[in-house]
Amino acid sequence: MDDMIHDASTAQCPTDLLAAARAGDRLAMSRLIEAELPWVRAVVAGYVQASENVDDICQEVFIAVWQSLHRLRSPAGFKAWIYRIAVNKVRSFYRRAGRRSSVELSADLQAGDGREALERSSRRESVLAALKKMPPKYRDPLVIHYLRGKSCDETAEILGLRPVTCRIRLLRGRSRLEDLLRKDGAL
């Protein structure tokens, strides 16, 4: 076991960590989680507003990753694989809860900062509601790119797409989102 810990502590690239984690090295898995958690959390938070739910779902994601890491076919597809697990865990969360997602009031609105905060919250609620009506192939790139601030290339990598495909989906997704917002009277 000490050899495994030593190997994981010297592993510098994610593929080394991934190989060590697949071999059962818990320290390597811990480091992988540490490296991947920020963007996984961002993806989950794009769908779920309550931070305690986001944390619970992220925990479920990485438990599932640990339990099924041996089934990952290609290390090159690791990010896309985790992304799919995260989205599936979000869907499971809503099925278990037996409810549709709800948008919570922002902290500044709860603190009573007035009309401007209410308008921001209302706009955010409209956008999130419209996003939920969109097919995942358009919604997911929009959430990752615009709400979570990932570049188009990073978004493509996370989704397992070619960059040109990602750009097309972003373009079509923006158009669909705008149509939905106009239809709902939010624009």
C-alpha cells in the first residue's frame, strides 16, 4: 500500500492519477476528486440551486466514479464520462425528490435589497426556466459555457464534442433560448 501512496503522490498528470485510481489507490482518487470537483460542482450547480443539494449530488457523482472507474474505456474520455455521471445524478435527484427544480431567491433579495434584486432574480428565474425546457444537447453547452464560464474548447472537452460541434450547439442553443424567452415574455 505504501508503494501505491508513493506512486500517487508523485503522479503529476491526470492520466497518471487516473491509472493509479483505477488500480485502487485511494490517495490518487482523492487527488482526482480534488482536481475535478470545481468543474463538476459548477455543472451540478447549473441545474440545482441549493448548495446543500449540490454538495450531496457531487458526493454521489464521485462515489459512482470510484465504484465504476474500472468500466471507463478510455482515459481520454474521462471528463465527458464524469459529466454524464453528474447529469444523470442530477436527473436522479429530481426523480427521487418527485419535483421539478425550483429557483431560490438570491441572497441579496432575501436580505431585502429591493426592486433591482427582485428584477435580477426574476431574470435569472426566467433564463433557468427556459433552459430547463431545452433539449440537453443545447442546454448543457449553454450552462457550461455561459453560466460556468468555460471556454468553448473546455466545454467541448467536458461534453466529449469536437469544438466546431460545440460552437454550433452554442449558436443554436442561444437562438432557441432567445425564442423561449421571447415566447415567455421575458425579452
